[in-house]
Amino acid sequence: MLIGDVQGWVDNFVSFDDRFLERIAAAWPSCMAVLPDQAGEDDMTINLVDRLAKDAVVRRLCHWVEYQFEPFGLNPDGSKYSKGIIDLAVLFDWERDRYLAYECKRLNVINGGSRSSLATVYVTQGMMRFLTEQYAEQLPVGCMLGYVLDGDVSFARARISAAIGAHGPVALAEGPTPLEAIETIDRFRTRHTRPTGSQIELRHALLSKLPTVAPHA
């Protein structure tokens, strides 16, 4: 829950995301160097969080970076329950309800010589969790990290855009709108209307596992 000017919090989250992605870009090469080309999502996220938690700049920017953060929901009787597990979350203080969530998904996965974009999964099992407020309840900003395993970021982005357009429940209000790249991280944003009527901005960052595009059909 946010107290005060919501737009002020949006600006703060957006500004933080820009700076945080700079640190992700710095950590990314050494993080991926120790993992296989088709690494699992959890392995990639664990190694990334480990490096970010040790980064001196990140330590100044926030209170904590947590792998598999569990936000709490509130039952009518006042008891709390788990709303699920967010791949990566940034906490700015001890307030658990105020965080910036990063949902991570693999893209362009190579299996048996063929490529699966997994863009539909990115939308239905990633973005939609923000729309239903399973993640980022009453918060105005959420983030997606796409791990592009074959290095073909243009293909991944095109497939994500198509999957967004094909999935009505995503309730797209604006975008996809390009954002300035940070190092090699390709970025865009979308805005969506939740069933409650509130809107949320999702910020998307596509990180390439490989330095060059690997052609696959």
C-alpha cells in the first residue's frame, strides 16, 4: 500500500528501475558466464540476485533484493496468507507491502534444434499476475525480465507484442512503447487497466543470454 501522491511513487519506481537495470547490465556477463546456454529460469535468477545483493551501488539504492519474495494477502478475518512467489523483488524498507516486483521468464528456448518463443507464457503466467494483483497489489508499477536464450531479442520482442495483442484479459491501455536501452538491455513499457479500474505500468527488459543471434527456425 502506498501513502501520499501515487504519481510520486510511480516516478520513484521508474527512476529506481532505470538505475537497477544499470546494475543488472553490469552483473549480467559474469552471471551468465558460469551457466549453460539453456540455463533454467531459477538458476539464472539465483545467480543474478546473488551478484546484485553484493553490489555496492545496489546496497545504497535499496533496503534488500530478495529471490522468491512472498507478498501477503489479507483475509476478511484479518489473517494473512501467501499470494504466491515473485521471482525477484526489491524492498525499500521494512514495509512488505511496498516493493518493486520483477517477474522473470525465459524466452526463445532451444529444444531439439527448434525454438519456442514462450511469449504466450510470458504474458499469461507473467504479466497477468500483475493485472490480477496477485503481484504488486495496489501498486502502480511492476517489471518483467525476459531472458532471451538464443540472443534474438528482436524476435522475442515481436512475439511478445503479438501475444499481448492476442490476449484480451491483459486489458492493454497503452503501448508497447519503446524505452531507451540500458547497455545491451532492450526495453519497452505497457500500461494496463486492472479489473478494479486502477492502472498499472509494466516495464519490460529483455536480456540476451548470448552476445550474438543464433539463427533457428
